[in-house]
Amino acid sequence: MKSVLLSTLCASVSASLLIATPVSAQDRNVGKRVDRLEQEMRAVQRKVFPGGSSRFFEPEIKPDAETPTTPATTSSAVSDLIARVDALERSLATLTGQVEENGFRLKKIEDKLAAAEVPPVSTNPGQLSAIPSGAPDAENTQTTATPDPERVTGVESIVMPETGDAGEDAYIYGYRLWEAKYYPEAQAQLKKAATDHSEHRRASFAKNLLGRAYLDDGKPALASVALYENYQELPRGERAPDSLYFLSTALVQLNKKADACRVLSELQEVYPSAASGRLSARVTRGKAAADCS
């Protein structure tokens, strides 16, 4: 479309020049204007069609070889030529403005694309944002942002006790992190405590608290897995009944109320003393939250 426009404009100039040859001072001035316009047209061609051919500027109307040109022109012919040149100048100005505007828009688009940042996507839903010193899975954790110095200082201020009971100390350290609401750090420490001290009585505590740390961190799906595993792997653990209760809470958050009611029923059947004793208030609240009949 642009090539047709340019060819038409230049053809008009070429045809006009074939009609009359300038002989007066006014004609010479017109000739200079035409030369300048042709140069500007070629500059536009190079900008719009980089590496293009000059064929776009060949006149569409060829002069008749047998028709001689006359040196004399009438004033009307000169006026017509001037009018055509004026029209050509206006067309050239419009085209040049469009080219510059399109170039400006393209530059803005390129700048926006260059400035766009695509955040990294993790395929591991359990990946931690930060891990305390000595916590597990550090080699599998990808740091996506500069740690908050205040948070780092807060985590470092929580120390692991040294009572001589490694299993107890590992759990208490995870509990302190959870209590301070450093949930990702607590999750990592509680996993480590449960793994490193799987035969310790605190293993049941660590796995149950891991599920609660996921719940408090807004991750009910991960919480449900951790809590169910504690019940299945350590059914005689001291916090197995608690894990069933918190499992029902996670299922309610996942909009699985019917499953939550079945879990609470199992809690009452398998651990009747706990369900009617220290967990009775929680069981009542859990059934209300799950709309159990």
C-alpha cells in the first residue's frame, strides 16, 4: 500500500515535468522544489522500505518518444505544476509524520517488552521462602528474593535449646519458630526433627505441629498430607488424635466437609477418651464448621 502511494506521488511529479519544462525564474524555483522533494521521497523510501528497490519511484506514465517537448509553456501549465508540487509536499509531510509516529509507537512497545520481568515459577509446592541454619532440604530450595534483614535477624534470635536430649531440643526449636510465626522456617525444622528423631516421643508432636504450621501458613493441602501421615505412621503417638482434628480443619478449608465429618467420626471411634476429654471442645467446633449431622 505504501509503495503504491509513493509511486503515485512520484508519477504525478514526473508526468508534470513532462508536460512543461521550466524556462522562467518561477519555473526554475519549481524545478528546485521538485528535486528536493524527490530526494526526500527517496529518504522516506529508505526508511519505510529498508533495502528496497528504486522501482517504487519509476513513473507509471512513460513519455511518448515521438512527442517532442516544447520549451515554451503557458502560465496555466506553470500554475498547474505548482499546484501539483504543493499537493506533493503536503502528501510527503503526512507520510513522513506517519512514519515517525509509527516508529515512536514501536519504540515504546520495545521498551515495555525489555522492561517486563517474568517471575520464576516453582513446580515444587512445598518449596520454602527461607530456611534457618541447619534445616533440611537447603540444597533443594531456590532463593527468589533477597531475604528481609529484619526477618533474618528475628530467626537468628531464636536459639535451639541444649538440654542434652537432641530429639526434645529439635522439637522445641521448631515449636519456638512456629510460635514466633516464622512458619516456613518452622516447617523445615519440624520436618528435620521428625526425620532425625523418628523413634523419639516428640516425633508425633513434630509431625502434628508441622501440619498446623502449614495450616497457619495458608496451605491446607500440604497440611492435610502431613496430618494424615502422622496418624497413619504413628497411630499410637501422643498427637495422633490431634492430627485427626486438625485434618478435619484442613478438609473444611478445602471445601471437603463430608470428608471432614468422617475424619471426626473416626477420631471419636479410635480415640474416644481424647475425643470426649481434652479434645471435646475442638470436636464440637469441628462438627459445626463441617456441618456434620
